[in-house]
Amino acid sequence: MKREEELEFIKRGVEEIVPEEDLKNKLARARRENRPLRVKYGIDPTASDVHIGHLVPIRKMREMQDLGHTGVIIIGDFTAQIGDPTGRDTSRPPLTGEQVKKNAERYMEQLYTVLDRKKTEIRWQSEWFSDMTLIEVIKLLSKFTLAQFMCHETFRTRYEKGLPLAMHEIMYPVLQAYDSVAIEADIEFGATEQKFNILCGRDMQRYFDMEQQVAMLFPILTGTDGVNKMSKSLNNYIAVLDSPDDKYGKVMSIPDDLIMQYFQLATTVSNDELSEIKRELDSGKNPKYIKQRLARSIVSFFHGDQKAEEVENEFEKVFSQRDIPAEIPVYQCDSSSIWIVKLLTESKLCKSSGEARRMIKQKAVTVDNRKVEDENENVEVENELLVKVGKRRFLKVKKG
């Protein structure tokens, strides 16, 4: 790949590069010296589930790995116990070390659906922070001023609103910045909302007389609701661990104006294909067919072409032909009645009682085509029942 083509390939899907000239110089030197660049991405495993929005920078890291560079994943076992305050109006409850470790292991298994294991370096913050003395921590803090940190939108907003702003939260960007020194990062990836923290990493490297890393900032993938950023708490996400059917159906539910964003940030289609897709949308082609192509691409990435084709055929059968799936899981009920929330969670139709309650409130749960409107309802089980959640989840309930 020519130098100009390589740069354009790397820039695709990136919102901002700070500074771009440094990136060009680093790439040129890496070629000249045959030395892979060290590309940093930090995760705070405050939860264990990964959705495709989390994978936006991870996909770019895989592309960098394919170009010969090294992906360095920082497990924030220290910062996760603080909680990144960015974009939050309240402090995040701290996690225990054991919770962080358990979440991190599950998190990485999902990232490896994208990353090349052989070109991925896993580093834990405890490697350098566990033995750091108080005087060394104070020296790190002395590199920055309070005025600098009060320019941070989150800190400033919380201060102006009179909301709690703990001292340990102000330390978060400092600790994340030192990670870049510890692993000698050439590039750091992060969402646009992480810009302040990543630029702190550049400053920290300068204080340690190191060459500064390049900040590569990525747009935040919009959730399936078409309004908010993708988030588990908002139930507008597509999880790595979702079934192929759920992934396909969720993609098909996104608003049409998100099609290009999802192709750009959640697939590996080429720039030429992107241009073709845009032309088709602009020409008035039915967005449904383009969205089907998007759904196939996402399902195929995680589950293979054959499964993507099977899921698409089943989707067409259920929704285009107004039919129900050929195969529906069966739940054996031991009693003549069961609390609807218990039924939804024990049968795995919903992942938690919280999700079950949300779906009922959204009037997305039916029993034999009757909408369930009361989350306290007990469902009578005499004969076989057909339970449906949303547009894609079906369940047969039989008395055991």
C-alpha cells in the first residue's frame, strides 16, 4: 500500500487526529526503521458486556495490526476503581479488584472477535501503579494545574451546578496520562469525549522528555433508537454476545438516516463500496435492501456468511410474510400461573428483570397476541402459550 493510500485508509472513520503531521512522521519512520508503532487503547472494565459501539476504535486497531503495528490494550484496574468522570453528572460507584479482573477477562474475549491475539499486548495499570510511592504520585499531580482541569467540560459543569466533584476523580486523567509514559505509546485511540484525557497523555510524555503520542479520536456510534449514543442502560445497543437473529433484527430496526454511519463505523466495507452505498441511497433506492446488506455484513463478521444468510431468510419469513419462526424455544412451566417478569427472565427472553420491566412498560410484550401492560401480572398457563418480546423474540410456554 502506498504511503498516501495508507494514510487515507487509517483516517477513515476517524473524527480528529492531533496532530496529523506527527502521524505522518511516525508512519514514515516506522516504515524506514521497520519498527511497529505502539497503538494504545485503554479500557475500564466497569461492566463485562461489549457492544458494537465499543468496537469502533477496536476495528481501527485491527486495521493498524494488519499494517504491521502493535495494539496495546491497557486494563484500567486502577482507574476502573475510580470511574471515568467524563460526561457524567454523578460519581461512579467504585468496583473491587476482583470485579475488575472478572469483567476484564470477559471483555477481552469479546475484543478478540476483532483483534489479532498475536499482535495484541495486554498491560495492567497495577504493573506500574502498585509500587508507586505517595511522593511519586504527588510529582505526577504537580505536572498539571487545577485551572487546566477546570477547563474540562465535565469538571466545570459539575462545579458550576454545585454537584459533588471528588478529588480522586480529578486524578483520573493524570493516571490515564501516565499509562502512555509506562507503555511508550506512539498513538492513543479514544472517543471524541476522551480528548481531554488523551491530550493529557501527550503532556505527560512531554514532561518525561518522551516523544508525544498522536491522539486519534473516534465518533460515538448512535444507538438503534437513532437519538442517543449506544448504551446498555438505554437498551439501544447491539451486543457482541447477542444472537445472530437479534443482531440482524436490531440492525433492521435502525432509522434509515443511520445506515451510512453504521456502514462506516461498524463494518469493514471498502471506501469504494461506501461510495456506491451512498449513491444508492441518494438515488432513492429502497433503504430496506441497503439495510439488509448492512445487517448481513454485521452478522457475517461475527457468525459467518452461512449463518447471516440463514438469519436473513428467517427474518424475511417472519416479518415480510407475517409468519412466526419455524423453530421457537419452549419453556416448561411447573405451575398453573407464573409472574410475567419471572417468565421472561427464567426463559432468557430478557436478560434481566430490569429489561423485562422496561419491555412491558414499552408495551413490547405479548401473550397470545395480547399486550401485557402490568408488570405484576401472573400469566395463567393451561394450554400452550405464545409469548413475544419486541419483534424478534418468541417463546412457547407449556405446562410441565
